[in-house]
Amino acid sequence: MRFAVSLISAIAAFTATTSVAADAQTTGLRRISPEQYRQIVTDVFGADIKIGGRFEPDRRDSGLLALGSAKISVTQTGLEQYDGMARNVAAQVIERRELIPCKPAATTAADDACATQFLGHVGKLLYRRPLTDSELKAQVGAANAGAKNLKNFYDGLELSLGAMLTSPQFLFRREVSEPDPVRPGQYRLDAMSLASKLSFLLWNSGPDAILMAAAESGELGTSKGYAKQVDRMIASPRLEEGARAFFSDMFAFDDFEKLAKDAKIYPLFSSEVNKDAAEETLRTVADLLVTRRGDYRDIFTTKKTYLTPILASVYGVPLPRTGLANGEPDAWVPYEFPKDDPRAGILMQISFVALHSHAGRSSPTIRGKALREIMLCQRVPDPPGNVNFTVVQDTTNPNFKTARERLNAHATEAMCTGCHKITDPMGLALENLDGGGGFRTHENGAPLDTSGVMDGVKFTNGAELGRVVHDSAAATRCIVNRVASYAIGQNAANSNATWLKTLEQDFIKDGHRIPDLLRHIALSEEFTRATLTQTAAADTAQGSSK
């Protein structure tokens, strides 16, 4: 309890304090995501450090968790969870003596010189900036006190590192602004804030040593130097990590944590399928859009994917037996559905059709709503609270054997007709995939009709629906809006419609390539400049008059 109170106070103080420079102000604060937490720990200490415990749930805003991170804090329970994870990580790190670049004069006593060397180095990486003299002095003091109390240098170091991992400087991404020397009266992000913002966008982690050095030397403050770092990071294989993080957020794959299926109805759907389904889509997207720098729209029509044996069993397709000596297939194998196979695109992958279905049946309405909201950025109203879903839910009714028949009967209610018109046609196109992702041509012995119309364009099945989405201008506008919003931490449509239009035009001209879109965003003034709040402006004026 004492820890929770102290960290709450620390967060409040952290939010309120200004930067070291009198004319700099905090203009943004976002809690790092669970995946960013894991990635930073991996980058700093190695991939073999295990992170136990559960993270607090994130909040989705305007379709993205990345936007909700600016509107959430940490609950008392969450603080205790962070404390437990920090202690666990710190213990593993200190146990690996090779991670500590020095040895104490005596293991049974404090050694401020060695503690300073270690804590100064890891603190810079964890806080995404060099520690101030007072911060480093406090951390070394904590290690000193712990060593004296426990009669062990390493135990003291462990306590200090654990405190760093629970500090708001680590748990929150703080953006600090400074006067822009090129545009008088405007503000830009300071070098360390810009380095951090860029790295989280492109790599989903804190800045590496090269980027931090560019920030410290002043190189990042020049147009040429900044562009050099942007191009270096986009050319890096680590761009895939950033792309995977974005699409996992956009596709709402955090919902897999609570996805469950009726084992009697879908016996092939297991916890392994649940885990692999999201990974299949992320591998498909990363390979097409990052590795091969393909057209974004092709994710809706591609027949290429990656499968594991368990996914192949759900799809009902053979997997090449290559790779392992015992004849079993590799964990992940590239796979391409044959031309005559009716499946194509990520809308017909398990990750979409299973995630947007009920536990024991499919749902054309939920699938159509997800397509509209996730892929096209179109808001679909929630149903009224007094709607009767009995007809839709009764899959045993002999008069309404298919989902289309049940929905037609249900949609006779006036309050339901409008919304169902914009969701059900697309969802019905995917009815060849049941709620667990398995393929079918009939439901309750009746043949499925998967034809429909989306925004005036006709289709006859799920693959053709994917082509309609591929060609939709709304899909292009949506991905530009989502990436731009993800980058700046707020809904871009509410802040700069002109910028979005320019990005969309460049995106189309560049062949709908995600790396090029990221480059345009990263180099834009909208990404690098900071908007000073009225409160911050008043603080600056007050500071300047002193």
C-alpha cells in the first residue's frame, strides 16, 4: 500500500513538473503499452528476461488503444502489479552479472562508483533520456542504502533498478516542447522527446543508442540529420515490429485475450488456434507490406499466408512437410491458397471471422460492423436496448435455417432495418466461414447465399467482397487516418484535415505503401511540432519574466 501511495504521488509530480529548461513544457503524456514494456526490457536487458504478471487493460479511443493511452493512468491494483513485475525483472537482471559493466570493491558493501556506472547507463535507456544529476544521485543513494541495510551490493542495486522500473519516467512517455528556432512563436518537440516518439512509431520501443546519440549531438534538430535517422529506421528489419504493433492495435487483436468458443460446436478451435490466429494475420501483413513493400490494399485479396499445423487443420488444407527431421512441418510455413479455393484476403482468415463471431455461431452483423468500423473507419450505431434477438439466435428454427433467413426475419422490425443494411450484406458474404473459421457451403442443410452489395458494388462471395474493399476509397482514407492518428496520439481527423488529405494523395501516388506513408508522417511538421496548451503558455511566460 505504501508503494501505491508513493507512486501515485510520483506520477502527479511527474505530470506537473516542467523540463530542466525554463522555456520547455510537458505537452504530452502517454502510458506505454504492455508490448512496449516487454520490448524495452528485451532491448535493454535481453530476450531471456521473463515478465510475469498481468498488465492493466488499455482503453480504446477512436479505434486505437494508442489514442486511449493518453487518457489513462494507473490504478492502485495496477501499481501493485507493476511493482511485482519490476521486482521480478530486476532480480533476473542483477542475477546476470554480465549485464553489470563493473564489479564492486566488495560485494558486502555499497559501491557508489559502480552503481553510478550501471544505473546511469540503464536509466538512460529506460527513461529514454539521460538522467538528471538529481535523479542519478537519488538512484545511487537508494542502491547505497539498500546495500548497507542488506549487507549486499547487488541486493541494493536490485532495489534501485526495481524502483526505476516502477517510476513514471519509465511507465509513461513524456513529450516535452521547446521554442522552435525556425518558426518563431511556435513549439517543437525537444530532441529526446522526438527521438522517443519516432522510435515508438517505427519500432514500438524506446530509441536505440544511435538515435539517442543523434539527439544528444544536435543532429536530430537539423532537417538533414533527422531525415537520415528516419530513413535508417525505416530501412531496418525492426520496422516490422512497429508495423505489427500498429496493425495489432488497428485490428483490435487485444480482444483475443477474452475470445472463447463452444468446444462442442467447434472442436478444432483450441487455445493454440486462438493464439496462432492473430499471428497468422500479422505475419501475412508484415511480409506483404514491410518485407515486400507491397500495396496495402492487397491484404484484402492476397492468397498468401503463413500457417501452423493446427491452423491448417481448421482450414482443412494440407501443409507441406518440410523443415524438421522427423517429417513434421515447421511451426510456421508459408502457404498460398490455390486459385480455385474460395478463400482470399485477411477478411477470410480465422483472426477476423472467429474474433467477430459468437461463441457458438457466426454473426454476419458483427462481422459487417467490424469491417465498417475497423477497415473503413465508419461508425455503426449500437442496437437499441429493447431489440428482440430471439429469431436471430435460434439456429434450430426449421423455418429459418441460414443466418440470411434469420436476419431477414429479424430486420422486419423498423428500428433494426437501417443498421442491418450497412452491416449484414458484407457479413453474409463471409458466411462460408463458420464461427470457428472452418469452411462450409451449407448451414442446417440449406445452401448458403453469400451475394450482396457494398456501397453500390455487387459481389457474390467473400473473395469478391475483399476485392470491393481493396478498391474502396474509404479503405484508403481509413488506413491513412489510422496511421496518422497512431503517430501523433490523437484523432488526426479532428486536428488537421488538410494534412490528412495530403498524406492520402501521397499514399496513392506512392502505390499505397505503408513504409512510404510512415516516412511522410515522420517528416511532417504535424509529427515533429508540439502544440502548447494555454496553461503551458502561461507557465512559459511566467518563467521568462523571472
